[in-house]
Amino acid sequence: MFKRLPLRLRSALYAMRGGFLVRPMVIAVALGTAGAVLSELEESYPIISAWVPHVLFPSHADPLVAQNILSVIATTIMTVVSIVFAILLMTLTLASTQFSPRILVSFVKDRGTQWTLGVFLGTFSYCMAALPAARAMPTPFAPVATVVGAMLLALVCVGWLLFFIHHISQAISVNHIVDRIARETEAVIDALMPRPRGPHSRPEPQLPPPEGTEFAVLNMVSGYIRFIDTRRLVRFAKLHRAHVRVLRRVGHFVPEGVPLVMVSRRSLQDPLHAAELNAAFDMGPMRTLQQDVEFGVIQIVDIALRAISPAVNDPSTAISGIDQLTRVLIRWAGRQPPPPTFYDPPQALRLILPWIGLDQLLDTAFEQIRHYATSDLAVSLRLLRMLHDIAITVPDATLRQRIVARGADVLEGCRPTLRAIDIEALAERLAALRGLSPTPVMEELQPRLT
């Protein structure tokens, strides 16, 4: 249990950073504490109440007025909170059914919604924390400054409600959704692949073949691999003078009892060492964007596929998704792929780790949309433009050839379903893609894009 603690803590911090729990709770606790502390200070130092103008609070000596104001604000705010939750749940349901259930992960990270819930819950907490200070017995006391603060918070809530309605109307826009997913995916690429790909970069590194006999260590918890602690695996392999081969990459589902890693020493198969190896993997019931670039691509692809389905028939949404996939793939193609091997010291192989490659990411982003868009000229044309935009930013000739081959697949898939004039339009765009060649302009573009 304790071996998994660092990774569990990291996973919890990732979940709390994007969930509804932390930010609203912190705001509510902070404002509730402010209400209690301010009312206590006001009772200890009555001069604070004297600073409040009588225009804002005429009845300085009437605690019943203070009680009524605080209770009315608290009751009203909770009513508004219930409305906000209803709007939010309706929005999540609409987004899940109309676009994809996977995008809910991005929705719960929305800071505007988190701040809205925090401000409303914080105002309620402020009023409830200050309410006990307003009393008629044994000594009458009215926390005037505290009540004025509650009134100001109520005005802030009115303005914030208007902001929330405007914000949520934008949040359910498909362009806003796919743009947010693309930005989050680019952030994962930047963290995973910080170095730009050079104009004469080497081909993507391949996993080395097994050397000698290897022994399987079984997975202990079923779930998707969400994060792999490579440093911990390297330290483990160095400590035991062995090497570790990871069999599944980030994003793969691994059932319990299935081999997860291979080790070069049989003694590392015992339960103690197996638990230590398993502790380097964050497993969960759903994929996340901690290290999983493919998951971000899948979310956008899901939206595009649902848009071009016969039930929806919305090619404009599919085109918007393709445009965002273009920026993600350009970012990936412009970076050096993460290393599949780790050495410590430099001559000693310690860890072999598979990562998704450009071809696999292109398959995920491209193939399903291409297959279901064979009868849609607009979407097929935009697919070819996507490949053209990616190819023109890639200085490596080998990578461009692989991209051009996918453009030919678009044309061949559309031949049985589209008219001859439509095929000619696709052929012209494919010819432009095939005509790309390395130019100084492309080489100058590369540093700016990376």
C-alpha cells in the first residue's frame, strides 16, 4: 500500500486540480472563515462598526435586522446554487449525449464553473459563519461591517450569475470544446516531448529486441495505464542490476493477472519486488491526460465521428474537429519522440518503455474519420488539407512520404461513392500534397512551430 503512495498522491493531485472539489471548497472555507473572523473582530473592536456609514446600514443597534439580512442572503444563495447545479448537470448531459461522454473529463476542469460554485458556496458559508454573532441575548450585538460584507458578496453573486450564464453558453459550443481539448493535449505533448525535431532528425527509435531470458511480472490492479514513473523504474533496475521491459504503453488497458513488465532476473518476480514494480504504474478505470496524448486525440475524433454520422449529419463540426487535430499532430510531428530506452550509467540498459509513434497517432486521428467520410466531399477535402498542413511543417522527407500515402488512401476510399467531378477536386488536392518538397521556407517555419 505504502509503495503506491507517491503515485496515488500524484494521481489525486491531478484529479483534484481538474475536479469540482478543491477550488470551490477552498473558496467556501476561506469566505466562511472570513465571516467568522470579521464578526469576532467586530465584537472585540466596536470601532469597526462605527466606520460603516448609516446609509448602508441604518440600524446599527438592531441585531434582528442583521439576522434577517444574513438569513435571507444565505437562503437566496442556496436557491441560486441549486439552479446553477441544475444548469451545470443539464450542460454535462447535453455535452455527453451530443458530442462524447469522454469530454466530461475536460468539462469538470473548467475554472469558470469552479469559481462560480466557489463564490456562491462561499457567500453562503460567510453568512452562516457570521449569523451566530448577531444576537439579542444576553448582550445585544449587530455585526454591522460583517453584514455589509455579506451584502457586497450578494451583489457579487448577482454579477457572477450573469457571467456564468454567458460562460456556460460558450462552454457548450463545439468549437470551444475541441479547442480546449486541443490545448490540453498540446500541454501534454510539451511536457512529454520538450525538444524540437531537427531538420535532419533520426527516424523514430525502435524498441530493442529482448536480450537473454526475461521473466514476467504480473499486473495486480486492472485498469488503464495513466502514468508511468520512469525514474522509479530506472532506480529499481539500477538497484537490482537488471533491466525492465514494459509491455504496455500509456493508455492501454491491462487486466489483473496479465504480464505488465518483463525483468531480466528471476528473483524480481517475488511478491515484494512485483509490488514495487506495480507501484510505478498509475492504473485507473478511465484514461487521463497525464501522459496519454492519444486520449486527447480520441476525444476530438469522437466528436468528429458523431458529427458525420447519419443521425447528426453535421460536417461543419467534423471539419472543426479535423482543424484541431491538425494543430495537435503538427505539435507532435515537430518534436523529438520520447526515448524508448533509459540507461544508468550510460552503458547499462535499465528500462525499455514503449510510446505511441507518429504512425499510430495518425491512425487514431485519421483512419476512422477517413473511413466514415468517404461519401462526404467537404470532410474528405479537409482531411487532405490536414495532411498538407502537417506535411508542410515536417522537414523530414520520410515522414512526408508516410503522410502522402495517407492522402492517397482518402482518394481511393472516395472513388466508389463520390462523383467524378468530386474525385477531380480530391485529386488536385492530393497532387498538391505530393508536390511538396523541402524548401528554405519550411525549414524556417520549423523553429517557430516548435
